[in-house]
Amino acid sequence: MNQKRASIYDIAKEAGMSVATISRTINNPDKVNIKTRTKIHAIMERLNYTPNALAQSLVSRSTKTIGVFIAKVQNPFYAEMLHTIEKFAFDNQYSILFGNTFNDIQKEEHYVDLFLKKQVDGIIFAGGRNLSEAHSEHIMKTAERVPVVLTNHSVVGKNIYSVISDEAEGTALAVQHLIDTGRSKIAFIYGYDNSYPSVVKKDSYFKTLSRNHLAVDDNLIMKASEDTMEGGYNACGALLSKGAEFDALFATNDLMAIGAMKKLIASGIQIPQNVSVVGYDDIQFCNYISPSLSSVTQNMSDLGSMAVQILNEVLEGKNVEKIKYLQPHLKIRESSMRA
Amino acid sequence: MNQKRASIYDIAKEAGMSVATISRTINNPDKVNIKTRTKIHAIMERLNYTPNALAQSLVSRSTKTIGVFIAKVQNPFYAEMLHTIEKFAFDNQYSILFGNTFNDIQKEEHYVDLFLKKQVDGIIFAGGRNLSEAHSEHIMKTAERVPVVLTNHSVVGKNIYSVISDEAEGTALAVQHLIDTGRSKIAFIYGYDNSYPSVVKKDSYFKTLSRNHLAVDDNLIMKASEDTMEGGYNACGALLSKGAEFDALFATNDLMAIGAMKKLIASGIQIPQNVSVVGYDDIQFCNYISPSLSSVTQNMSDLGSMAVQILNEVLEGKNVEKIKYLQPHLKIRESSMRA
DNA sequence: ATGAAAGCGCTAACAG
DNA sequence: CTGTTAGCGCTTTCAT
């Protein structure tokens, strides 16, 4: 179908030289006479030659490729992270093998095998990780082969690094802000019972309430069917239809918060007059919906870029801290203005 | 750093067999005695063996890897496409080498070289392509090496396939709908002068107006600085501040439409009472903002999945239509209800 | 400055 | 059913 690609031998024959010289003009040009070098370049041009990275990697034992797992690209938060990861990877000459895992551990394992076969230099797991024992083991097993970087999740082990933004702190900021602006019945919508971020946030929500001598009302805590706008919409609907009374709502990500807002508005509830809303992630849409949505930012670009940087340094043999922390910030917008 | 990986030779030695047998138990198990097969499997397990795909691909001349270029993952429309592409690729055993190009032709060329070196089996360009001569040539040159599939853009040439949704038709649907609901001064916001989708949509906008005997008012046509929410916000602001009068607004993608809506709302203009708004792409957010946004859907998942399917069939040597068309549909929501 | 040859890990005839 | 071996395209000593 595609004409056979020219190999280094074809170039050598055409130039009347040995393959070693061709290889050198590619990798160590200065070790080659400038005249022969230009001659060879001309031939490579003419034959439309491209080095075969497979062969190169086979001997160099490095592919300059990293595997990147994203929980769910559909969430703009992760899309943004993927973007920054890609940008920094590109700048550091890495290619990205991409996998959207949907937190499906089966799929993830399958992918890891695949990437390992393809000899990736390292793997980044970006996104809310599963808390199961099995999953931790899987990550540790992966780390036996290549360095692994996790974002917003931490597994202790050799060859495993993480960059995490302090989600307990971020949640505390959000909840405290709601309390400080006069709210006391704060609903809490979250996505998954067994994911690290959900657990951390729920715990912090409890603590912040009790620190302020507010009782926890189980009726105000609602698990969404999934951490999407639809999930948030339905969770809020469930809250409403069971007659829960709340004057504020915190959702563990912006998508769910946006979905919940839609439901509130559709139900004739005023934001923030009747219910104040805060989300998490600070995706761009927060600014552009109406009313604009208050949110906790975790500097997604930093998360992504640091993940790549860490991996890059590890691959360069540098000594790297196993865990880096990022500080979250609260962005207050219309949805949580004082009533 | 990482202990040397076991090779097929290590397995062979350990098992007291030749590498051929090992290779066979991996690729043609039935040609191997079941007893030796299980024995070998045990050893592979024990030595934590993974076949090296580089070596395999070097001889098989196929990597089962495709390169995927996305214009901008940050746009949920493309994120969704990436997702479906990934899903279908996964189902067909392909891995994805991912590049976010931002329509930067330099970066794209660099990436294409890289992917070609890595011997991808094919390349998908997803997203609004550049109209320049140089760019078409680049695609054609790429297609000399591997099959290429374009979404929503078409370049005629050997080894180039495209799946395009009829954006002229989609735009006509939107504009006609605005006219049919009593609007006559329809503002038009678009992103780039030299991108295929923009050109097609603008042209269709003109035609639909004139088909309805409506005059084109240059004052109502506004180019955004970029095809984002911010771009739409600012473009709408520019329209407003120069005193343009319009009772409807069509933006060539949802992000810009959402940005424009935000500006309208911030300016005290009622949607749809004063200005009716329609976007393009039908991203999920359309349903969850308030008021919900009417939009033209082009079945992003179909676009993505068909792209992979086409590539897959081409790679399997099947005969495939060079161009497939998809039919767009208009989704009417609150933002363009009759005033 | 250049060449010969071994080896990276694997597959696929060909032989037995 | 199993082994031998050439070769995939490239890099890298070791000579010259």
C-alpha cells in the first residue's frame, strides 16, 4: 500500500558509504566530514527518509513516550490537564500515548499492559483514583516497570510520585466561606464513595461543620449517580423532592454544581438569594454561566505540568521529592454572594 | 533504574527451549504442545515477562498505533470526539498517540514527523483545519506515508479520507429557524477567517438570509479573537458597544455562543425576549446553562467513531468511500424560543 | 573520518 | 511439535 520506506541501508548504498556513517550524520553530525554529511543529507531528502524510531528505541531502550491516563476527558477539568500535560511533554520531546479510563480498572489494566509492551518511559495517572486495594496493587506493580506519577492521589511505593492539591483544605475554604456568609444548612453532593477525592472532601466537610459547631444533617448529603452535570441535576432533584431544607450547596466538582444550579433555577429557587452554591475545580465555565459559579481552583495547569516535570526529572535520573503539594484557592463569584 | 526486562531468550533458556517455541506460544498457541505451553506460561509469569512491542512491530511492520490530532481539547466538542475516537480505537486494539495542535501548523508538522518516525499506522486530524495551501500540501505529503482521515474538512488526494457533517446545511437550519421565529436582524459571530468551518458557515449564513430576502448587514458580522467563550463574550461586547442592533445571534460554535450570552445577560438584555441565540456543536453544556442554548448537533460521537472505523477499514485493506457525509440537526431550546 | 560487525527482541521461513 | 537462522532498522564499540 505505502511504498516501502527507505532504510538506513538504502541511504548507505546510494551514498556509497557504510550505515555507520549514515547513523552518525543523524546522531553525531560533528563526527562526520562536512562534505559527506551534506551529500548524505541530500540523499535522505531525495529518498524521503525518516529514521525508524522503533529500531532506534530498540537499541537505545528509551522511547521518549509516556502513557497518560485521564479519568474522563469530557470533564473540562481533565481536558485542561491533558492539554497542559501535552504541552509540557511536547516541550520536553515526549510523545503521549493516551488512554481515557473512566475509572474502569479493567480497562486501565489492559491499557497499562499495552503501554508497557510499547515500552513507554513512564506513566501518568491523572484523575480521581479508585481507593480499592486491588487498584493500589496494580499501580505498585506498574511502578516495578516504569516510574509512575499520580495526580491528586497518593500511593506509597518505590518509583511512585504524586502531585496533589490539598483537597481537604480546598473544601474547608469553600464550606467556611458559606458559613461566613451566613449559611448554616449546607447540602453536600459528591460523586463516588470509593474515590480518594470524594472521601477527602466529605471528611473535610464534616470537620469544617463541626469546627463551626454546626450539626451534620445526613439528609443534606447526596451521592450523585455520576460526577457529571446530569448527576448533579438529579442529585439536587432528589434533595428537593425529599424535602430537604438547605440554604447552601457544595458539590465536589463544578459539573455537578452546574447541574444542581440548573435544577435549582428550574425549580424557581434563586441563587444565591435562597441557596448559595460553590463548586470545585474552577473550570472555565464557572465564569460564563449565569449566575457565575464560585469554585475552588486547584490550578489544573500546575497539576498537569508538574506531573510531567516530575516524570521528566525522574527519567533524567534526578532525585525528586515523592510528593508535591499544591495550594488550592477559593474564587468567589455570583453564586455565593451574601444574600 | 528498572531491572532489565526479561526477553524471549531468557524465557527460552529458563525453559530449555528455543525462542521460536516461546514466540509461538505467544502468537500461535495451538501450534505448541499444551504441556510445554503451560510450562512456558508459568515461566513468563515468574519472570514477569512482557513482549517488547517495538521488536514485534519492527518485524511485523505494524504498530497498531494511530496518531490523533485534536484542534483544541479544551473545547468540549473535541474532548467528546477524542473520547469516542479513543473508545473505538481501544475496541479495535489500537493505541492512540495524541497531539493537541491548536491549529498551529508548525507544531502539527513537528508532530507528524514524530508520529511517522514512530511508525503510526495512520493519522486522524480531528478539528477545524486550516485552509492554507501549505497546509493542504502538508496533509497530502503525510498521506504519502500513511492513510489520513480528516473530520469536517476535506482535501482531495490519494490515501486521504474524510467524514464531514454538512455545516452549510446545519447553519441554514439555524438561521432559518431564527427567521421563522420572527427574527430579521441576525448577528453572526465566527472564529477564524481561514478555517474551513468558518468559511462554510459564513457563506451559508449569507445564502440563507438572501433566500429569505433579508439584507446582509456587515455591521452584524463579528470576528472573535478566538473561538472560545472569552472570544464570544468580547465579540458580543464589540457588537453592543458599536451600537449594532440585532434581535438574534448565531455563533459558529457553542463556546462563543455561551460567551455572547453571558455578555448579553450582563448587559441586561433578555434571552430570548430581546435577542434569540443559537450556537453550533451541541455540547452538553447547552442543556445546563440558563437559559439553555439552542444549537446544531453534528453528532460528535459519530464523527469520531466513523473516523476510526474508516481508518480501521483502510488498514484492513478494505475499499472505503473517500468521503462520508453526516446530517446535522437543530436542537431548539430556551435561548431561541419565540419571543 | 569511516567501516565491519555484533546486538537490541522478536518473527517467520525452513528443516527436521 | 520444535529448533536454527536470517532479518526487521538502527546504534555502537572496535578497528583502520
